[in-house]
Amino acid sequence: DTGVSQNPRHKITKRGQNVTFRCDPISEHNRLYWYRQTLGQGPEFLTYFQNEAQLEKSRLLSDRFSAERPKGSFSTLEIQRTEQGDSAMYLCASSLVVSTDTQYFGPGTRLTVL
Amino acid sequence: AQSVAQPEDQVNVAEGNPLTVKCTYSVSGNPYLFWYVQYPNRGLQFLLKYITGDNLVKGSYGFEAEFNKSQTSFHLKKPSALVSDSALYFCAVIISYNTDKLIFGTGTRLQVFP
């Protein structure tokens, strides 16, 4: 299967701990996106990359959140000093360069902060 | 503000009957419109998109959607529903001149009864 993969699928952590998620996009895709989905809501945009460049960040992305895509392939999303409000599904998507290209989503990482 | 509305939290339909899941949008500029489906504890699966051209778009699993510019709508339809179509459906928009992030509606839960 050559779809978008995300690891881990589930993460339970205690408030105040740091967590890191990984996303591996479809291999030929230049664009990589991160979204967050809370219960009963649609996904909300967090940030996206074109190759290794981070092109846009949402105001939702506080300074506790940082994302990287160091070699233009996989990406990591780190949350420092987690809070209970960070509990959500974190979704990664990838696409080709043009905005009309479809974003294909991974299975997501479900974060629970106790 | 740019937004997408899905006015129905839930749609119930009997198997074999036609189904419609509604979506309206409010954007300035030309929208690119998408439908995704989400099964429990999984990521989003692409169904179809409208970029330009023919207002009737056909997608995966027998679904189709009609772009109506005057009514700013992009309703999802299927002539004959299956129990396996039961899932959460999201409408999303990209604002063509502005950014490549998807703006999602809040989702509509489709329940198909045998």
C-alpha cells in the first residue's frame, strides 16, 4: 500500500509531557498538510509544507506546536507541554503541488492527554 | 469569512432509496469543492471534487455531486443507498486565489437502514 501513513496510531500521555507524531506522505507528493479534528467537528488546518519549506501556519498552532519536514519527505509534529485541550485526532495529508490536486489523508494519530 | 455549511447533522435513508447530503459554501472567488467520507476511527477518504467545467461531478462508489453557483451549493447524491454507505461525510472547499488549505464543514452522519 502506498498511501499516507502515520505513527503512532494512538498516543496516551500525561499533561505536561511532550509528544511527537510522524507522517509519511505518498512518495511523489511535494505537499504535506497537518490537520486536527476534535469530536463532532470537521478537521481544522494546522500547517503545510511544500518540500521542506513550511508555507503556512494556522493561528491555531500555538508556540507549543512545531512541525518539520527536514528532507522534504516525512514530517513530524511535536507538541510540547501537552494540555488536555490538545486531545484530538491529528491528521496528515499529502498532494501534488497544484491547489486543485486532491489531498489524500492518512489514518490519523489519536492523542489523549490525561 | 470563508466557510462551508452542512445544515444536517444526520441524514437517515432506507437502503435502495436515493440519498442527498447537503453542502453550501460562502467564499469570495472561485471555490474548489471536495467531498470526503470518514469511517469510524479512520482518516478521510476522498470521494470527488469540482474544479471547473461540467457542474455534475461523478466520483467513487457511485456518488455524484452537482455544483450550483447561483445557490452556492455542492450537494452529494447517490441514486441507490447501501447500508455500507453509512459513515460521516465532510464537504470542504479550497479558495483558489488564497491558500491551499481545505476548509471543512462540520460533517453529516449518514445512516442507511436495511
